[in-house]
Amino acid sequence: MHHTESAHGRHPHDFDPGNPLGERGTRRVVLLTAAMMVVEIVAGWLTNSMALLADGWHMGTHVVALGIAAFAYWYARKHANDPRFAFGTWKVGVLAGFASAIVLGLVAVYMVYESVGRVLNPVPIRYGDAILVAVIGLAVNLLSAWFLHGHDGHHDHDHGHSHGDDHAHGHGHDLNLRAAYLHVLADALTSVLAIIALLGGQFFGWDFLDPVMGIVGAIVISVWAWGLVRQTSRVLLDREMDAPVVGEIREALDDGDAVIVDLHVWRVGPGKFACIVGLVAADPLPPDEYKQRVQVHEELVHVTVEVHRCHGVHPHPDGRTAEREPATPSGRP
């Protein structure tokens, strides 16, 4: 009997189906970005274009960040069945996304530093050559974005709920791929700004536009980086107690008798949550009964319920409660 129950109680704890398309696309983008990085840095140095140099070094840091994303996919897949990871390896990708966000922020700081230096100490620019290389860089960025777009593989299924703020964007998506995609978009943005700046300098003599566009690009990239930091850090720090699923749990267990005295909710996969619930009740039901109530919500994939009888409450034979005292079990918060 115990052998049967033990076998029945074992179930997988890896709630991430993986994203092979995203992994393949990321590897391709790493190679493309690395090749274009070399071209733009050399061209920017030869043509004295700050916008082009910024774009090239920007791509260089993205090669590192995209490499981290590719490594995270490989590592998560390799260790998917490793029992040392209590809830699978999904957070490996989230951690990679957080690291990428930090790199993205450092890129923005570097771009501001270099651009301000060029404002104070302008140098002549070979506009024709620089424009050609910037256009090629933009084409590579757009191709890279195409490789990554639509491959997140984990779409939101919120059953009509509106998940405002960053939770709405990060609830079901591959944050590792999102980080890679933002790096590619940042590359594309700096390429577009470089082209605008170079055209303005060539045809209107607006030499100041080249470093100014570097500063504009840095500001936009900083905003993207901050958004990604918020999304990933929320998952890594298990800051989920304001998520809509928490309200769903409370609603499912509120039957007029059971009182929630302890509740912990955290994310264990794309759009998947685990929870531990502590209940006290005058006439408690079996734990499995409460588990069935909350598991109607598909995003709850791992539920643990503790049930305690309220002290000083004695049920009548007919099921009614004779007396009810405050529902605070001894030794519990």
C-alpha cells in the first residue's frame, strides 16, 4: 500500500516545456551579430563616425549577452531532469535575461560617455562610407529580429484576466528570449539613429547630430533595460503576492468557514505557479478537497495545503458549529 501511494505521489517538477525554436534562433543571431560587430567597429574607426562606432561596440556587448542567452538554453536543456533543481531549470533563462538587462544598461552608459566626448571634441566623419555600413548593419539587425520574433513558444492564457504592469508582459513569455530580442531591437535602434545622424551631417552639415543621436539611443535603451530588470528580478525574487492568481486562490478557498492564515505563491515556469496554503477552519475538510478547489485554475501546477482545526470550536453532531473563536492556530503567523 505504501509503495503504491509513494509511486502515485511522485510527479515531475519541471514545468517548462522548453523553446527549441528560440534556442536555434538565438544561436543564429549570435553568429550574425558577431560578424556585423567586427565590420561596424572597423568601419567606424576608419570613417571617424561616433554613431557607427557606438553601434559596433553596442553589437559587441550584445554578442556577449546573446551568448549568455544561448548558453542558458543549452544549460537548462542539459539539466532539465536534474533532481537538484527543485522546480526544473526554467529560472536559468530568467537569470540570463537579468544578466542581459545589466549588460544593456552598461551599453547605454558607455554610449553616453562616448557621445558626450564627441560633442566636446568633434572629429571629421567620412559620411558616405559610414552610411553604407550602417545600412548593412540595420539589415542584419532586422534579419536577427526575424529569427527571434514569434519564437517565445509560451503565450499568455489568462482566461480573461487582465494582468497589468510588468506581470502582464512577463507572465507567460520566455524572458531569456525576450532579453535577446531587446538586444537585437537596441541594435536596430542605434543603426537607425546612426543613419539619421549621418544623413543629417552629410546633407545639412549637422555634425552635432552624430553624437546627439548616440545620447538619444542610450536613453531609449536604458528604458528597455530597466523594464527587463523589473520583469526578471520579480521572478528571481519570487515577488508574486500581488499577482492575480493570489486573488483566485483566496476566492476559491473562501467558503465562510476556512480562513487562510499562511499563503506563499511563486512562479515555477512560463505562466505556471506553485503555492503553499495554510488554513484553519471550525469544521475542516480533507486537504485534497481544498486542493481541488484551487487547481481548477490551470496556472496552478503545484499546490500544498495544510489544514488546522480552530481551537475552542466543537462541531455539533448535525454539522453546525457551537462556538467559534479567532482562527489563529498556535505557533503559526
